[in-house]
Amino acid sequence: MRTVLALILGGGRGSRLYPLTRQRSKPAVPVAGKYRLIDIPISNCINSGLHTIYVLTQFLSVSLHRHIANTYKFDMFSHGFVEVLAAQQTNESADWYQGTADAVRQNISYIEREAPDEVLVLSGDQLYRMDYRHLIETHRGHRADVTIAAIPVREDQTEGFGLLSMDDHGRITGFVEKPKTAEERAPFFTRAEWIERRGIAAAGRHYLANMGIYLFKTELLIEMLTAKPLATDFGKEVFPRNYKTRRIHAHLFDGYWEDLGTIRSYHEASLALAGPNPPFDFFSPDGIIYTRMRNLPASRINGATLHHSMVADGCVVGPRTVIENSLLGVRSRVGTDAVIRDSVIIGSDEFETDAERAENARRRRPDLNIGDGAVIERAILDKDSRIGRGAKLTNEAGRTDADGPNGMYYIRDGIICVPRGSIIPESAVI
């Protein structure tokens, strides 16, 4: 029986989400209130019958390690595991991971120890639901050396993706990384008939984007990674060097898929999850998304008004507060007469006690998380942030990018980002 080892790159390229944190260690990024983004690829693996999983991270994240250790436990007879491998500076290498290929190369010893027939390389920054068994079937059916998952996109979506061209058998014949001009894109235009013959409606999507999901024959993966000069990235170097001499095929995917590696994409996708018809359904019975079970009470909404919003466990929302098109993560606490619009409130790690709130008052420090009368619009508030009474986070000046004093806040893509543990004083205006 053939075996597949999954490698999830959970920070090997450095998460662009975090100016949200001032910590060097990148935490397990929350999504949809109670989940972590790393839950998505791990759950996809489990639902696809893959139980040997390494998570490769740029930094040793205590919260990520704790989350995985407490969530994914297999019985002793299954031989399954989910294990974190953090980049290490050694006498031989003083560098962190330099790219996707470099991250995998630095962990070849673990691949050789497991001796799988194939290696599945995944991103830890994406939101989607996929049965990898279909990808594996495509790979083995074509006797491919490498199979790349691709998704049809419109021309106006191509700038941020690597594009692929293919022959009639699905073998890849060309690559371009993040094309900026029509001339660069032109060779990668794919006819609607070609796409629709594979059971997918083209619907104006004539370009095939690299999803960053790869299945390799193990011996070919090791050979490609150790060939000189050493490559640092799969999309930019490994595949362009090898597609003419190796059997590199594509597997088409047509479900919901978003890369959440930027502030803008994370913010937009999070708000979409709170809508009346979310594009990604965490409640779907087709492919459960697993996460850590928390013994939290039900949320308490005390006369507040909510429109198109999502509220996780353990929250308290005060009277006359209005929440629109927003998401409250676990243990979020919102005072009275507050207004929250188009925002992601990630929540808190712990509840504050009455004694702690009394100490806050003595020190003139706001309670967790949002004080009475605060107004928050188009923002992301990381864990344990404190917004004082009457504070206004609205970016009325319309700034696209800015850094607040002492890292108190950041503005990226016009979105206000309040780092973990930051304090915004009473009546402050941002």
C-alpha cells in the first residue's frame, strides 16, 4: 500500500499577517472566532485519510505547538501524528527558511525517516476544503513526478498568483510568477472548452492559478531539492527548472479557496464568514474542520443589536451595543453603547476576574476588550487588546499604511490593526 506524508508550511515564508503581533514567535492565527488557520490543512488531511503530518514553521510558536498538541491526538494503534518542526539556526546554517523549497529541504531527514512513497506539500495560510484523495488519484493516474493543484481565475485576479499552461493531457508546459502585464499573461490564456471538458464551468475564468498544493514522488522531491544551485522556492525556481524534463501535471480544483496571507485577504475573508451566506461553511458535514475543544460558557448578549455577525463562545456584549458585519472571537468582552462595524475581534486567552478589573481601575487601564461607547470600524484587534471608553478607531483620514506610536497600532491596506496586548487609551482617536 502506498503511503503519503503531508508537510504543512505553517510560516516557512513568514506570515505577512503579523504586524498584528510584536512577538517574534508567530502564533496560531485565529479564524472564524474559535478555529485556527492551521486547523484547515490538518483537517483536510485527516478527512482525506492522511495521518502522518509535519507542520513546518519559521519560528517556534508556543501557542501553535500547544494548540496542535492539545487538539490532534491519534491512538497508539494508528501510527498517526501531527508534529511541529520549527526552523533552527545551526553551525551549518545560520538562516531561517528562505522559501518553500528551502523549508522542505531543511527537513529532508524527517522525510527519509518516514520513507513515504509520496510527499504532499501544503500551505498553512489558506482557507478551503479539499479531499486530497482526488489529487492523489490524478497524480497516480498520470504517473506524474509532481502534481500541482490549480484553480481557474479571472484575468483581474491573476496578479497575485503564479499561472500555469498545460497541454491537452494536463501536463504543465509553462510557468509565470505573478504576472503584471497583459503580455506576460497572454501565453497562459486557457480556452473555456479545455476547462469545461474537465467538468468545471469556466464562467469567464481563463487562467489557471497555482494553489501552492503539491504532490511529489519522494525520490524526485529529494533530487530536485538537492540539485545545484539550491533552489529556495518551488514556484519561482524548482518547477520552472524541471517542467520540461519531468512529468509535472495539474489537478484542477473548483471549490472555495482563499489565501489568507495578507491583512486585506484575512480581513475580507473573515467578514465574509459572518455573512448570511458564507462562501465557506464550517458547519458542512462534508469534511469537518477540527479544532481544540474549550470548556467555555455560551455567549451572553445583553440587549445588543447584531447584523450579519458571528459570535464565538464565552463572549459578553453589553446593552445598546451595535455590531454589524463583524466577528467576535472567544472570550470577547464588549461594553455598553459601543459600535463595531466591518471588524474582526480575536478575543482573549483568559477571562478577567472582578479583582483584576478593580486593579485595572486603580491603574487607569481599560478592561478587556472594548470599553463603553467605543467605535471600531474596519479593524482587526488581536488577542488581549484593550480599547478604552469612548475611543474611536475609524481611520477617518483614510490612511492606507501607517504606524502608531510605540507599536500601539498599525494601518495596513486601510485596515486598523491593533497588536496583541495593546492598549488604546480612553477617548483616543485613530
